[in-house]
Amino acid sequence: MKLLTKFRPGERVYKIDYRIKEALTECPECEGARWVMLKTKEYPCPACHGTGKLVLTKHYRWEVNPKSHKIIGISARVAIDDPEELVTRLKNVITAVSYTLSFDPDKEWSEHSLFLRMDSATLECERLNNELDRQEAQREKYEKQEARAA
Ligand SMILES: [Zn+2]
């Protein structure tokens, strides 16, 4: 069988990652000091767990990793599309192709998260982030409707 892949071994690719972006605010309990007095002893603030900050908002964002990485391995999972008709119609279907990159040989990455060009990776991040924004707006709208109904 012939395996068609999006990338070839040795090519350099840009990876996109899913990251949590948090907006922080100073903890109102300890006023950012991270410790609180109980009787005569100081303890880590229970409101902020000793960090001095509270999470105001949490956002998930797709970002391009600015460093490109070399592809050092390709693996494909292949399945038979119809096991009942093996004799009459033997057809292999590639269900997933994943790539090993030089910087972390123990991990595999889906081809959806890798790009040959930085600008294609950036465009895909914009598309995915717009989709996240759309979902968030929809969730907020839904929550407002729920609040009104209650
Ligand atoms: Zn605190």
C-alpha cells in the first residue's frame, strides 16, 4: 500500500499549541502579601493558596510555537474499512497519521497541529481562536438566558 502524508521525514514544521491565558488580580484577602496572620502565626493565605493572586478570567488560545522542528518519524494507524467484506473488497483506510519531532522524540503530533509555513500556522490559529470566541459568546448568551429564566 502507498501512504500519502502531509509531510516528509526531515522537513521542518511549525507546531501550534493550545494554552491557557489567565488574567490575574491581587488577592483581596491578603492584599497580595500571600500570608495571613492567625493569632500569632503566619499561614499561606487560604483564599489564594499563598500565591497572592486570584484568577479573574481564563481563556484558551491557540498559538504558534515560533521555533520550527524537524520531523524525525511518521506513524500511521491503518484500519480496514469493512471487515465483513474482506474477500471482495479489501480496502485499507488510514485513520490517523502522526509525526515525531526532533525536540521531543517520545511524543507524537497530529498533522492538524503542524505546518510547513509560519503564516499558514498563524492563519489556522486565528481560525481556531475565532471559533473559540464564537463558542464563548454563545455560552455567555445561553448563561444570560438561563439567569433570566431563573
Ligand atoms: Zn491571598
